[in-house]
Amino acid sequence: MTLARRVTLLLQLTQTRAIVRRYFVVNGFDGALTMLGLILGFVLSAPTELSVVIKVCLGAAIALGVSGISSAYVSEVAELRHALSKLEAAMVSDLQQSAHGDAALWVPLLVAVVNGLAPLLISLLILMPLWLAQAGFIWSISPLLLAMVVALLVIFLLGIFLAGIAGRPWWVSGLQTLLVALVTISLIYFFAGE
């Protein structure tokens, strides 16, 4: 059995495919909004060296990734072990060596990786204009503003992804998530702006 088919089987057994999707979107959204907030904070502050901005944002991105991996892993292990023990009690059988036992072992790891990599990778994507600027690439606008545009685009694309799941028009879902980002920008500007 191929790895992809095995993963599909384990996700079906545990009914966690929707959870994996949800974790990807929720934590990807967290990563994008966190980077958007940090970068806007730097835009509203006194000029700061680009290397400092990158280090602060990278620190937050790594923390989001580690938090996502560890929190999802411990919670999914607990949930799937609980479900496995209930199934074992109902069947009066040890299922540790079965597909259900494999699922209780491997699915938490898969969920944790998705949960942690989503905010980390999305954050790194948003930081790309800053790294390119630091490497000498010249933008026609501020790299901080460009990074904010990338964050808004990513948030819009996450909305489009959700539209596919919910069967809604892509532009409605995209605009809905974009509205959340714009409200976030407004709140940050209201409380942190001068």
C-alpha cells in the first residue's frame, strides 16, 4: 500500500480529514494575521532596521510553528487514545496492532505537522519581500508594505480555500476573510497608531 493510500485510510478510520483541513486554515490564518500585525506594528513605529524586523517576525513564526505542533500533538494523542480505548472496550479486544492502533499512533503526528507547518510556512511566505529587500532587491514600495500586501493576499486565498469546502462563491469567502484582516489592521492602527 502506498504512503498516500495509507494516510488516507488512517484519516478515514479516525475521521480526522476535516480536522486536518480546519487546523491548516485556522493556524495558517493565525500565522498570516500575526505577521500582518507585527509588520504593521513596525510600520507604525520609529524606523527599524530590516534585520530586526525579520528576526522579530521569524521568532514569532517559529513560536507559532512549535506551538501548533506541540499543542495539536498532545491533544490529538489524548483524543485518539481515548477513542481507541473505547473501541477496544466495545470489541473486547486489543487493537494496538491493528489499523486503528496505527491510526492512534500516526494520525496525531500528521495533524501536528499540518497544524505547526501551516502558520510557519505562511509566515515565511509573507516575510519573503523583507528577505529579498535585505538581499539587495529594490522594490518600488516599502518592503514592509509589500509584505502586508502578501499577507492580505494569503488571507484572501485562505478564504477561497474555505469557499471550496463550504460550496460558497469564492469571492464571498475571500472577501469575508479579507474583511477580518482589514478589521485587524483598523484595530491595530486605532490602538497603536499615533
